[in-house]
Amino acid sequence: MIELAIVEDEDSYASQLTEYINKYQSESGNKFKITRFKDGDEITNGYKGQFDIILMDIEMKLMDGMTAAEEIRKLDQDVIIMFITNMTNYAIRGYQVDALDYVLKPVSYFAFSQKLGRAISKINKRSTNVMTIEMPSGVKKIYIDNLLYIESSGHNIIFHTFNETFSIRAKLMDYEQQLLGYHFFRSNKGYLVNLRHVDGVENGCCIINGESLLISRARKNDFMAALTNYMAEVI
């Protein structure tokens, strides 16, 4: 199911886009859940990173589409934004918010379906293993495959990825449940390790991205069994 938002203040255009999406759905077999917003402030207010594609009108009364896109990009780097406009001079600003494309008014079904197909292809190329994390400043999406390990520290947990480290107030066991089936395993009570990224085991520690993470005595046999099973699956 593809979560798609239409942000359009004109009812006639919103209805036309909905009609085109339903037609594309019947032709392609892709399933859409469509949510309509009448202004940029509606979609940015309480935005939770729930959409895969946003069709954004640029000219709206309370908050224009470009401003709304800038606000959304602060919270969500992955959502695909496509602008709906009758003006072509927004291209440079569009690059600043990583807009995928523009749909020019009046909208033709052929042009729209081609651009929507391009957006769906981009979605399909991404890893389907995405985790959404509630942050104090908004929401953050991370690809599970890029997550090295999660560390418990007091009342917080720390996410370690290839590119960054960040923390939230949460319990490790909450994410241990979410990551069941993704080859994560506790090396000790403080580390939840992505077995995909274990480079080796030395001196009672597993080596991940050059770091040594302690394997507790109580968990050593189970951890080694889980690691062996994972390696057997991927070879």
C-alpha cells in the first residue's frame, strides 16, 4: 500500500488527481491510500512521516507548497515530493527540497501517469526495511540494513549507523521486539547487534565497523549460535 497525500486547495484539481490515481491503480495493480489536504499548513501540522509520495500544489493561501516542502524536509528526508503547478520557474527552489518532479497544470493523464510511475520505481528501489523513530524534533526514518547496533544508556538508547549516532528516550526491549526477524541479537544487556555487520569475534567481543562490543558470558553460546545460523543463511 502506497501512502499518498494530495495537498491542493482547489477541489476540482484534487478530484482530478484522485481520479487519475484511481485509474493508475486499476491499470498498474499498485494500491494507494489517498489523504487530501487543502493547504500546506494542514499537512505540516503534526507531520509524522507517514507518506511515501506527496503531490504538492505550490500556490496556496495560508502556506504555499514550497514552504510546506521545506518544513517537511526538516522531518522527513525520504518522502517523494512532486509539485503541482502552472509555473515552471520554481525548478531551482525545487532542487533545494529534493523534489522529484513537476506536474504542470492543466494536468494530462498520460504525463501524470508517467511521473507517478517514476516515483513508484524510486520507492521500489529502496530497501523495504525502514524503521520510523519518534524524535523530540519530529520523526526520523532509518534503513534497518544500515543500523549497526543499538546501545542502552541509562533511560536512553543510542542508535549507531554508518553515517550518524543519535539517541532517544526509550527502552532497548521495545526495539528488540520491532527488530525480530531482521537478524538482531543481544550480545549483552546493553547492546542489540545487527548480525549482518559483525566482522568477527575476538577476545570475548564482536567486531562491528571497527568497534569491539562485549559479549556477556551468559549470552555467548546463544549469540554464537545466532551468528552461525545467520552466516549459514547468507552464504
